[in-house]
Amino acid sequence: ETTSNAHSHSPIKDVYLGTECGKIAEVNESIIGRRIVHEKNFGTICYVGELPRSNGSWLGVDWDDQSRGRHDGTYDGVRYFQAKCPTSGSFVR
């Protein structure tokens, strides 16, 4: 099933199902814990929600390759999720 999300331009693959699912159809807490791959980088969704000074939902991803991320799950001094490494987390749309 192919779905759409206006904020995402790259296909996201659900690693557990092994199928190309296009883009995430509905962003809600039910996708926390799901594995994704984006541009050959694998990660786990650890947070779904808004961030200060920004409209809409963000995904907090803990990437398998710590060089893919930028932080540890903290944004503007507030922890949104605990990444496994100091630089394995990032927020994406």
C-alpha cells in the first residue's frame, strides 16, 4: 500500500515487512518502535510529536549508524527520546 505525506520526499521502507510502503500514511504514537530505512540508513522511530517553534509532527529516529544522527534525543534542552549514542538521534519529517 502506497501512502503519502507532504513532508517526505523519499520512500521509507518498513524493514520488518520487507516491503516498500512509500511514505508513512498516519503519524501517531502507534509507529513508535517501528524500523525504517531512509537513503540506506536504518533506524528506529522513538518519538512522534511536535517540537517547540515548529508546526506539525516530527519523528525522532535513533539511527543504527551514529554518524547519521545529530544528537541524543534532546532538543533545545528537553529530552524527547533516549538515543543509544550521543549522535545517533535526529528529528525528521
